[in-house]
Amino acid sequence: MVRRVPYKWLVATAFVFGLFMEILDMTVLNTALPALGQHFGVGTETLQWLVTGYLVSMAVFIPASGWVADRFGTKRTFLFALAVFTAASAWGGIAGSLGELIVARVVQGVGGGLLTPVGTAMLFRAFPPAERARASAVLSVPTTIAPAFGPVLGGWMVDNISWRWIFFLKVPIGVLGLLFTLVALREERADHPGRFDIAGFLSGGAALALLLLGLDAGAREGWGTAPVLVPLAAGLALAAVFVVIELARSEPMIDLRLLKERLFRTGNLLMLPASGALMGVLFLVPLLLQYQMGVDATDSGLVTMFQALGMMAFLPLAGRLYPRIGPRRLLTTGFGVIAAAQAVLITVGPGTTLWVVRLSLAALGAGMALTVISLQAASFAAVAPAAIARASSVFSTTRQVASAAGVAAVATLLTTRTDARLAGPGDRGADLADRQEALFAAYHDVFLLTTALALIGFLIALRVRDSDAITTMRPVPTGMKNRSAQAPRQ
């Protein structure tokens, strides 16, 4: 019965299981962060490692995903990723301390690091280039439903059951995904996967971990101290070593030579402000709502779900527009809307109605819909089918590095700006109103950063050429091509 369905849709369904679980995980957790902070008695700078630890782990293992899939097969790798992610979710639910929970999240990131790029490679191999926008629209199922229900479900569980259920929730979804993949998909592997690039794996992973450790230390100890400067300098040095190693390898773990292709390079560059700004805002808004505006976890989820609703509403429109008008106009419009939405958050204060936040997040989701469809469809336009797995690793690595750096940057900046605002002229701590104003101002400073990131994305998007993505757009009928060729020049 399963085999009667076109195989590309079986692949899409399997990927939806994994992607839904992964996105649900992040959206549920963000809403629960304040409750976890109260339960374990820690602040924002420590809580961020529940997010950043997971993202760093993902970013470390994503580069290896292309080689692992080529060596052991896409089906087997996808099954392994689902199993690790599901088991680590169960472990997080029974964790007895914050340290154990962070370790479970790091292990979960191993599964997530393999899950998305391998699933993307399977999807883009199953769909021909002319249907890439259609394949990207398939991803709208998990990328809209999970963010819509995740914050509400997570908030309700925290308020009415236990924070542990935000982790147990993913276990049955993972089991269903495992069973479906096992039955429905066939194995695919490369004939000559090459040798594993251990030097690239170690240098790249260590570089990212050291850079994020430096950012975290900077928030706690100031930026001129050795615990900050040493890991940052070491991270930058290892990043340079990583680039040299990968460019010298004939079979690198991360094929940086793929970035010579203009549109693929631009797509990766655009992923930095897109993912960085989005993940930063989704980390900040639940903290703002629950710590500063007095909203409980359930109501916080009901507010943040508007980002998903905005994305859900505009994804079908973006999928229809892309083949007609191309990526450039969609990307510039998307980043412009994202910047405007985040600029509105700078105005939020003690007396601001929650509808301002809701509508801003809805606009953020709409802008992300326009950018996501365009980036996913266009970036791989000129990538050869044989290089899809490696290209997917590069693209996914960029996304996760941007996400991890975005969360780390906003958490760090929020800590430093909060201290600076509270240490302003006079004894702000003695006046509750002044203290509240200072705390809101610290959030405004951080939203200014995320707005600037979106504007950088807008400027980069102006450099995109629709002609580079022509294979992913609606083909011109042969008769029209002939008439165009015969038409006299004006």
C-alpha cells in the first residue's frame, strides 16, 4: 500500500516526522525556559546553554552528516539520527539536575545534527530541480504546525503538569517516525564516500565550541579578561585552521569549494542574518513576556504562536510566488518585513498591549515565510545531484552556526545591557518604576541588534540574481522561447 504512493512523497513524509519533532523541541523549550530557571535557580546566562549546548552539538555534527550518509546510507543514518534524538528526549525528561539536562541536550544535538541535513539531501534527491520550490513547500507542514502548537503546549504543560513533559512529548513522534522510515524508505549510499576528515571535524567543532564559550564568559566576567580573550582567540585561530584544512583536502568534510557557486554562496550568507535574528527573537520574547510583562507560561505560548501563524499564512503564498517572480524580490521583501517587525518590539514597554507583540511576531513569521521558501529552493539551484548531500551539510551547518551564535549573542547582550542599564545614573534599584524601565530598555537594546541583522540580510538580498535560480522557477514554454528569440529588438 505504501509503495503505491510516489516515492518522493514517502521521503517527504519521513522527513516531516523528523523535522516536526526537531522544531517542536525548540519552540516548546523556549516557552519553558523561565520555569526551568526558577526550578533550578539559575539566570539567563546559564539557561542559554540548554539552547546553545544543543545548537553547538548540532553544528559540530552537521558537517559530518554528508560523509556519514554517503558511507552508511541515507536511510540508516536517518534512522540512527531519529533514534538518538528520541532517546535523548526521554533522558531529558528524567534528568535529575540542570547539568544532566544540558548533557542530554548535547546528545540530542548529535541526532539533530544528522537529522536535518540528511533529510534535506534525501528530499532534494527525490524531487527534481524544477520541483524544489514544491519540495520546500512540503517543509511548511512541520515548520508551521510545530511552532504554532509548541509554545502553547509547552506553556500549558509547565503550568499544569511538569516541565518534564516538554521532553517526553517528542518520544511517541520519534517512535512513529522510526517505524515509518524503516518500512517506507529504501537505502541509498555513495559508491565512493572517501575517507572521514578527522582533522576538519576536530578543528571545526573545537573552533565553534571555543567561540561560544568565549561569548558566554564575556557576559559573566567582562570582555577584557583572560577567560574571555583566550577562548575567543583560540576559536578564531582554529576556524582559520579549519578553512585551510578543508580547502587542501581532495575529499573534505565541509566542501567549501561549493561556495564558489554564486547563488549557493549568497544563500549561505543570507542564512546568517535570517537564522540568527529569528532564533535570537524566539529566545528573547518568552523571557520578556514572563519576566517583565507578568505573563504566565501558557499565555506566553499563546502570544509567541503568532509567529507561526504568520508563517503558516504566508508560506503557501510564497510557494506560489516563487516560480513566477523569483527569489530576489521575495528575499528583499521578506527581510524588510522582518526588520520592521523587530523594530516594533523596540517600542514595547510596561503599558504596551500584548497585541503589539502578537502582531509583530505575526509579521516576523510572514517575513520568514518569504525568505525560507526562497533560500531553500534557490540555494541548491546550480548544485550537481552528486554534491547534494555535501551541499546540504554546508547549508545546514551555516544555519545552525547562525542559530547558535544568535542565541549566544542576544543572551550575552541582554546580560551586559541589563547590568549597564541598572547601573545608570542614580540608584535605580531603589525605585521600582525606574528599575522596570531600565529592564525594558535592556531588551530594546537587544532587539536593536536583531533589527540590524535583518537589515544586513536585506542589503545582501539585493545582490541575488534571479537568472542564477532559473532551473528552480517555472520553465518558459518552448513556443514562447522561440517567439522570444524571433522577436525583433526594440
